[in-house]
Amino acid sequence: MADQFLLQPVGYLACPVRVLDRLPKNYTDSDIRGTITILPAFAAALDGIAAGDRIVVLFWLHRARRDLLRVHPRGDRDRPLRGVFATRSPARPNPIGLSELLVEAVDGLSLSVRGVDVLDGTPVIDIKKKVGQEQRPAGRGGEQSA
């Protein structure tokens, strides 16, 4: 079993939000628009993403604390401390964020998206189509590698 993993960004998010206190607590509360720019090495991975798609984006929350294991849910000090695994707090041992975004446009390596709940410059570590949007051939339950 590996003790460490190497992740590399596949792209970065650009958006108008640069300070934490201006972010919504969750993508479901957001109408913020942004642009995900995919690195050229991953251009082929965008094949099949189109305007109108809902995508699940995994972000590396590069400015999040990694030393907290208990937090007040949603930052509300009136609520009791909970383990970070029982919350959506960005503070966690591996600060991976998950957002469901609406693709408004695709232009080369750029995805215009809506529903942003992370800061400008946040690295993207993966993108997946929302469950239920994949096109599967009849009689097959999974996707095949090319």
C-alpha cells in the first residue's frame, strides 16, 4: 500500500472571488461564474463535454488548513465541534473539494461554468460528468477505455 500519492492539476479555475469570506458555503448556494482552463496535455480529456452539461469537479483546496480534524459545521460556533469527515469543511487532511457546476460554454481548453464555490486560482484535479449524464451502450454497465 502506498503511503503517498502524487497528484497533478489538470487545470485551474479563474473567477472573481479572491477572499474566503465572499465564497458561498456550497455550490448549491452559488450563481458565481468562472472559467476552468485545462492544461494542454489534457486537451483530449475534454472530448464529450458540452454546454448544458453538469460536471463534478474535484479541486485541490490549496489555501485550506490541513491541521484541523474537528470544526464547527459551516463555521457556526453555536454548533458543536464535529470531525471534518462529517462535514463539508475545506479544512481536512487532504483538502479535496467537490463541486457540481453547470457548463455554459466550451471554447478550446476553457470551460465557462456556473455555481463556483472555490477561490480564484484553485487547482482542478479531475472532472467527471454528473452521474446519469453518461451515454452507455445498451446492455453494458460501465465505460470502456479507449
